[in-house]
Amino acid sequence: ERRPKMAAAPGLLRQSVRVYGEWSASRPWTSAFVTCFVKGSIADLMAQTVIEGKPLKDVDCYRNGLFAFYGGWYCGWAQHFIYNVVYTRVFGSSTTVRNALRKIGADAAVHVPLVVFPVFYAYKGLFYDGLGVVGGLRKYEVEAKDMILNYYKVWIPANLAVFTVVPVRFRIGFIATTSLGWLTISSFLTHGGLHSQVPPEVGEVRLEPGAGGRGEKNRRPRGDDV
């Protein structure tokens, strides 16, 4: 009885991927938001329950919703616009390694340090840490080097795949899956020990008392996610 179910699993997976691809192609903005909203919620839930050891009844729903929404509007909408619209207009739609490296270079030199992290720290400072936009950006100045270096370790090779072999309709889904997968791996590898530094796409947060806010999203290098 188990064998037919196991044999049906690959077919169900292929059908799910096909349906998602069709949805993403026909409703790119909706699918990007929903995909990354759900990923952001799951990632924060993992951070609170697995990394911080909270029981489900003590999960901070405000925090979860905050980072789920961030996942939807920035990791979903903004990254769809940047990766699938802006980069295509600026660099073309070629999927050669040479063109992919141009996009990765722009991402690493401009998008990540000057847009991704400033937006994330400003958002977190305003809505979560109680630091305000300016306070959030000042915190970014202090943590920028470690955050950016850890981001590069995962996302330079991941984006090489994004811009060469991943079809446009699956790019945001691939990015969301990669970030969530990395969080899952790093969470279990470091559970009960060191805490890794995870870029915002993952949404991992470690709650500590904040000065006037609901807490701090305190990221520390683990030497390993996004």
C-alpha cells in the first residue's frame, strides 16, 4: 500500500511545480508576494521555536507578521522588480555565465549594501527595535561588514544559478526556497550552540531586550545563512 503512494509522490511534485510555474508566469506580483510572505512567516516561526526554544504558545505573533510582511513586499515585490525587470532591462535577458556575473556584480556592489540592508535595518528600526529609521541605519553602519560578507557567502553562488539556469517564473520561488533551506540547515547545525548571521531574506531573528522597542533582531556571525 505504501509503494503506490511513494510512486505517486514524484508525479505530485512535478504537477505542483508546473502549477506554481503557471501561476507565477500569469500572476508574477501576486505569486512573489504570497511566496515570500509565507516563507518569511515560516522562517521567523523556526527562529522563535527552534533557535530560541519558545513553545508555540509563546510565539510573538506581531514579530512574525512583521517579518512575513517584509518578506512579501521586499523579498517578493521589490526583488521581482529588481531581478526580473530592472536587471533584464539593464543587462539583457541572456543567461550566459558572463552576463550572470555582470548582474551578480551589480547586486553585490550596489543592490545589497546600498538597498537591501539599509531598507531592512530602517524597517526593523522603525517597526520593531524602537530605534526609528535613523537609529536602524546607524545600527547597520556598525554591523554592515559582517552582514554583507555572510550574505555574499550564500547568495553569490545562489544568484549564479538564478541568472543562468533558473527560469524567470521560478526565480523568486527559488530564492525563497534557498533562504529557507539555508535557515533550516544552519538552525539544526547550530541549535544549542553558536548563533549564525543570517541575511534578511531568511528572516531569522533572535529576540533580546531592546531600548524602547519590542526587541532586537540581533545577528551574530556563526561562520555559516542567508
